[in-house]
Amino acid sequence: MNACNPAEYMIPGFDSRQAERTTQRPLPPLLLAPIGDKTVELDFDGGRLSSDAGLVLLKEIDDQLGLPRALAVVLAEARDVRRIHFTPEDLLKQRILQSAAGYADANDATTLRHDPIFKLLLDRLPDTGAPVASQPTISRFENSVSRTAIYRMALVLMDQFIASYNRPPEVISLSMTPRTALMVHRNISATMAIMVAIVSCHATCMKASRGV
């Protein structure tokens, strides 16, 4: 077996490691023909792009409904206010809109926290605004929600549903597949929460229909 001497393939006086560490200078913009009194420049940095611009429309709807704001009200805040960078409403809004865009995994928050559209969704400047919450922050927030808070949040969703009607419905029917019914049956706390929500909803609707 023949041994290979790396020095035989090196150029004297040239350090390849130093070349790798050298930062490539950005190309200057290319000036094109002006249009009227407007200067036209062509650059090659790509800018800060996002493929989730459609979420801006959902933000408009969310601002009208105020769902994250209503859900945040029923959550107990046990964190030190001096160390808080994101309110419960911020975290809820980010998680809801992130899921709506198809990012169901909390791990996606790590790469999305610098996305200009997600910054805009949380009322931050797209370029210079602070990044949104990362995966550890989202995960800690999700794991801190108690069963009591989940039940209260379910009531908020029920109120939002009833408010979508001009008149509260007298009856609300839940249609479940056998698989969903089996999952609910295995989770007694979820079953109780659904039953209580149905009873509370029915009582609220009956009072509203009777003018009570």
C-alpha cells in the first residue's frame, strides 16, 4: 500500500484554510436604465423572503375575532414579568397561525422565528423587529397549560361558535367517527369536558331563546 503525502498536492505559500475563512464580499448592485425619475437597481442578495404571505389575510380575520386574546385571558400567568419577552397572547397567536400555515411541529418555530411574515403577524417590523418565539419557548408554554385552563379555553371556543350566529342555536350536534369516539372514551377528562361544554352550551342557548 502506497502512502500519500498531502504536501505533494499543496501549492507553496497558499493556505487553503485561510481561503475558506475569507468572507466573500457581496456583489454591488447593478444599475439599470431608470424608469421616469425612479432609479432601478438589480442586486443579488435575494432579500428576506417568505412563502407564507397568505397568513397576513388570516391575521386580519384574527384581529376581528380576537380569539388568541380571549384565550389568553383564561390562562394563569406564573412567569416572572421581568423576564417575559412574549405574552400568552403572542404565543397563542404564533402557534395558531403557525399551525394554519402547515407547521404543526413546534420545532418549526426555530426556523420561522426570523421569518419576516411571522414577525409581521406579531406586530413586529419584518426586517429590524425582534424575532418571534423559538421552539423551547413554545414547548414550555404548551406544557404549562393545566387541564383547568384547557376546559376554560374550550368554553371560550364555544362562546366564539355561538357568537358566529345571528341567533344562538337551540341544539348543537357533534358528529364523531368511531375512531374519534373511541379516543374520547379512553380519555375520561376529555369526555367530561365535552359533556360539560355541551350542557353549558345547551343551557346558554335555551336561556337566550327564551329571552332570559
